[in-house]
Amino acid sequence: MLIDMDRLGPYTLAPMRNLLFPVFGLLLFGVAACGSAPAQRRPSTDYARSNIVREEFDPLTLKDDDFLLQLVEGLTIPTIPTSAPRSSGTSTRESTRGYRIQIAAIIDRVRAEGLKTRAQIQLKERVYVSYDDRTRLYKLHVGNCRTAAAAETLRKQTKHKGYPEAFIVRSRIEVAPSPYRLPVETGFRVQIFSATGRESAERALKEARSRLEREDVYIEFEPPYFKVRVGNFKSKSGADDFLKTARKNGYDTPFPVKTEILSSPR
């Protein structure tokens, strides 16, 4: 059905105009809103750069200082685990329980190997580098001592040569002697002095070398005493013969003891 607009009066069209204006306004607002796309947010340059992994950093450039581990007085001698999988300087020869001297514990393996080389030249002893999984440190141990007395002697020598905090540890040791040391065997020496202090024993050693006119005088530590002993006698009869000489030089109560001696007496 067609509507005759001429028949509609001005009062009839007025309500229709009032309805059309809001409709056209909404359409125009919608077109304007769709005309501009939402702006995309991009992360800031500083934030993006901060997330980049820097691969040029080398942790080995950090210069951590070497340090010594000092044994607290009153504690028992520590034992080195026998199942340490990583070690340097240990041969495939037979081993047994014994003692070594710990001189350092270092974080970096390269620096530990460098210190090992210097220590071997300085101490004239075998030096071993062992990695401790528990502490994650490379520990440097010196020597192959079968007895606590021999270990104490080596500890004192190591201390006097620049390692003041060296201490004894129980460890597996090589049965074969170090190439830097003279071979040893079981024999006899004559004991002439005993003291609880190292200094007293050293004074007695110097006096004995002068009085007896011989250099094969030694200090052996058997806790708690430092004992001054003379000679490298392969038989007890040889030690007994020296007793007369000792008494003539003012030593009233010398006596022979069975101990380790040098195979080639000095």
C-alpha cells in the first residue's frame, strides 16, 4: 500500500523526523568509531634489550683468590673419601691407607694445577689434586706417608717452606715411594732424646750432630713426643754397637728402636 505524502500533514511528519535524527546520529558515531583501528602496544626498547642473553660473559674471568683450609685444633685428622672419581697426579700403582698433607683448597681447576706444579718444585714432593664433590673444591695434598710420625715431619717441613696452615689428612697413598725421596726400609735407630715440644727437639738435634759429628740425626714425631734418633742401622747389632759411642759422648740412656730408615745412609 502506497502512502500519499501529500495527504499527510505537517503534524503527522513531525514525530517521524524526531525518530530519524537519533538513528542517523548513532549510525554516524558507529562509522567514526570503526574508521580508526586500535593502536598496538609495543614493548619498550629498554625492556626488550634487558631480556637479551649476553653470551660474552666468561665466569673464568672472575679472579677468586686461592685460600688455605686450616684444621681446627682439637679435631681428629680428617679422612679423604676413597671413592673420589676425579683426581690428578694419582697413578695406577697399588695403594694403601696412609697420610698426606693438605696445603690448599681451590675453586678453579686450572689454578689448582698451576699451584700443584709450583709446590712440587718447591717442596720436592709429589703433589696431588683431588676434587671433593661435597665441597666442590680442588684440594692439594702432598706426599705419601705411611705413619703419623712421618706425616708430622713432612707437615713441619711443608710449613717451613711457605705453607703455614698445612695439616695432616688420612688418605689413600701410593705404595711406591716418591721419586724425590730416598727409598726407605725397616731397620733400627738409636734414641737419645725425647720432648713434648718441637723446639726442644730441634735444639737437641743440632747439639747431637755437633757432638757426635754425624748428619744422620732425625726428629720423629710419635704423639705426643718429638724423639731425636740417630743412624740408619739395618740390624740391631749395628745399633747396639753405636750405644757405646753415644754413652761416651754424654748420652746416659740411649736405646735402639725399630723404625723406618733410609736405604742409603747419609
